Amino acid sequence: MKKAFLQLHAAIFLAGFTGVLGRLISVNEAMLVWYRMLFATIALLLLSVFTKKIIRLSYQHASQLIGIGAIIALHWVFFYGSVKYANVSVSLVCFSAIGFFSSFMDPIISQRKFEWIELLLGCMVIIGLSLMFHFDPQFRTGIIFGLISSFLAALFPIFNKKMMQVHQPETITFYEMAGGCAVLTLIVPFYLQFVQSPNIIPSSTDIIWLLVLSLFCTVLAFNLSVRSLSKISPFTVNLSFNLEPVYGIALAFILFKEYKEVGTAFYIGMLIIFLTVVLQTYRVYRQSSAS
């Protein structure tokens, strides 16, 4: 259990850089995610030459993982859309709603009973979310994108929990990254018809940041997150990922001075969200030690 929590929080720390990198990379949100998943797929293929941990799957199992990869791809598109239409802080604050969505989506999909404590913790996150940022009308599109992203982000750990019972983390990560990239290849031409984007080819600087994003914040972070699901519930994983905004917002404050846009309520909200993670972690440890 301890190792699983270390893996999870290492993944969260790496994920905290994704919002900042999204602002630094100049290509639009759809192309950014396409390059991210393409580079991640290539990296995983090269690693498989040495590890031999990626195996060929049946059509049914491969299609399931590709479907989850599509959800991940759309989650990232909406997340980076939120970054680009608002700012890093807004997108990460909206991401905090993942605990709320997970508190009722996990029981529905997993067909288990609702737990009042999970619903309570999810509602605490929403209270923290409402306090953390004054939703200025100029950020409306970014906020909508951010909440859609949060809803989609609550889904794939639930599905991945089931996949972990059948497949190795490396196999899951590869098929989901490759599947998401393939789905985006079909979607992007239509997306670009509706969203004006002067930048679809990355610059040399963009490529460096995309490699960092793909190798460390995607391949490594995603693999660690999937591994943690062998011992930790999807709700706990989703709730713990509410620490990602804390890390990401701290970086945005330092690099982009976004602290000028927030007040005391913002910090109170962050404290509430951090408290929900601590409470859930303590609750899971108590349950594991009692069993």
C-alpha cells in the first residue's frame, strides 16, 4: 500500500507540470495532445524493444483500451483548451472537480453502493473550487472546457482499474496512448475547421517541451498512476489528483505571476482541497490496516 501511494504521488507531482507546459507550448490544444500522444507512443514502442512488456491483444481487449485512450485524449484536449482560453490557474482549479464527479460516477460504473463519506469529500472539493477562483466572465469558455475535462478525467481511472486486473501497466499505457493518438488523427481535421489555429507545426522549443511532456509527464506519470490502481481505489486516485492543481498553480504563480489574479479565498479553497486528500488517504490507510 505504501509503495502504491508513493507511485501515485510521484505521478501527481509530474502531472503538476502539465498546465505550465501547456502554456509554454505554442501549438493549439488539439495538436498539442496529438503530438503528446504520438511521442509517448513512440517512446513506449522503443522501450518495449528492451522490456518486452507490451503484448499483442485480442481485438476486443485492444478496442477497450483504445476507447479509454479516446477518453484520455478528449480530457487532455479540453484541459489544454482551458489553459489557452483562460489560464493555468483556472484550468487547474476546474480540474479539482474530479473528486466530485468521481464520487458518483465510480459507484455507477463499478456497480457498488454509494458511500456518503465519498460524496461528502467530493462536495468539499466543490466548496474549495468555488472559493479558489472568482469566475470572471472573460474566462467562461476556459471554465466550461475545464469542467468537461474534469468529468472525463474522473472516468478513465475507473475503467483502468478493471483493465489492471487483466493487463500489465505498460500494455495499458501503450494501447491507450496509441489509441488516443489514432482517434485524434481522425478528429483533428474537423476540429481545425471550427477552431482557428495559426500554429499547428511545433517550433524547436515546442519540441523540447513536448518531449518533456510526453516522456516524463505522460509515459512515466501515467505508468505510475496505473500501477497505483492495483492497491488503491479509483476514487482515492481521483481525489489525490486534486493535489495536481496545488503543484501546478504554485508553478504558475512563480513563472507567470498569476497570483495577482487571486485573493485570500483562493488559498482557503486550496487548503480545503488539500484537507480532502489528507482525510481520504487517512481513511484508506485505516481500512487497509483493519483488514
